[in-house]
Amino acid sequence: MKVLITGSKGQLAKEFIKHLTDKSIDFIAFSKEELDIRDTNKVFKILKELRPNIVINCAAYNLVDKAESFREDAIAVNTFGVANLAFACKEINAFLIHFSTDYVFDGTKEGFYTEDDKPNPINEYGRSKLFGEFFLQRILENYLIFRTSWVYGEGKQNFLYKLEEWAKEREYLKIAVDEFSVPTSTRTIVEVTMKAIEEGLTGLYHLVNSGYASRYEWAKEYFRIKGIKKLILPAYQADFNLPAKRPRWSVMSCEKICKDLGIEIRKWKEELEINLL
């Protein structure tokens, strides 16, 4: 198995790199500077030269609020960049693994979102990710798309890192109590992805830890485990007046992936504690 990873400086790629290194699996990882997936010629050149068996796309434009004003930038990476990888993988017969988001949903469902539910994104970021899924599914047959949510790991582009930074600067924090999804660790994503590769799965899956939480509950649990004494007040999404709308309820079920792999995925609280202790 020869693996190529894009977006090597991101938190998810770092977890893949750590795992593949520990398992002595042959891989090469590229940063955005080394391989910008928006660059069609560069993507084809590198993939045809290296001819990996598996491409793991960890490159993404994930600045949700900024995407409202810079829609073209989000689409360039999350849509056309993914299409570039898909076309290149098709040419060399490589397997493409891509990560999408719970923000493809509008948050109006009463109950867990499944892979059969119709997407209806309410922000530009979500639309760009959904378009990426659309192109990939029509270009390739040999792929895995994993929708995930509230991802955290080693890096600065996640809610928990921002939470600690806010705690250093502010007397108290206000966190949304009416926004629900599933906190999901990069470790869980990598473990399940590698299992899916071993079992030869293809198609679209939701890959999240079990259960669900509000932003407020997640923040409270994180500070409890870390022993951080900081007042956290419940607030509402509307209080923050952010440029991008967020679905109030984007909780996805991991039942399909668990059934197809014959596994159980840890509950988000248990996984958070394991990661932090």
C-alpha cells in the first residue's frame, strides 16, 4: 500500500501521518505549498509520477464565515480541487478518500441524519463541500466519502483550541446552547478510515463519534476534564451574529459504518477524555 496525503499541515493529516508512521506504511504527505489541489496540472503531474494506490484528501477550505464573502475560494478547493483529485485518481486507478461535513444539512430534521437524508446546506461552506461530493461521485467509482463533524485534534483550526485561547483573554465565555452536533476526534476518524480500507468499503458514510452535544455542553466537558476554572454562560446562535448560518441540529448517525465494519465507535465524552488524559 502506497498512500498520498494532501493538506499535511492540518490536524487530520497529522493524525494520519502519525498512524501510518507507527504502522510502517509507505506514504508521502504534501502541504498546500507543495501540492495545491486547485492546480490541475500539478495534481496530475504528481499523482502520475508517484502513482499511489490510495489518496487521502485532507486539504480543505474550512473557514466557514469567510466563505460567505469568498465563495469562489471555498469552491476552488472544496469543489474543483476535489474534482482534480478525482480525475487524476481515475487516470492512475487510485482509491480516493475524501472528507465532507455535517454542514451539508440544514438542521431541520427531528432525529439523527443518515446517509439517505437529502442534503440542503444553508451556508456557502456547506454548498462547496456538497458540490465536491457531487463531482467525486460522478467521476469515480472507487472512493470513500466520510462526512464528519466538529473535528478536533492536534492543531489550531478547531473549537477546542479556540476555546482555550478565549479563556485566556476573557473573564467569562458565552457558548451556544442551541447548536447540536457530534464532537469527533481525528483519532477516531483515522482508526475507522484505516479499518474501512482494510475491509474494502466504498461509497458515502457518516463518520462521527457516538452521541451528540451542544456547543455549550462540549465546552463545559472540555474544561472539566482539563481542570480549567472559567465561567461559561449559555447563549444562543443569534447572539453572535456570525456571517454564516449554522444548522442548529446537524447530528449524524454512525450506525451504517458501524454495521458495515462490525465495530462500535466510542461515545464523544469517552473519546474526549481518552484524548486529553
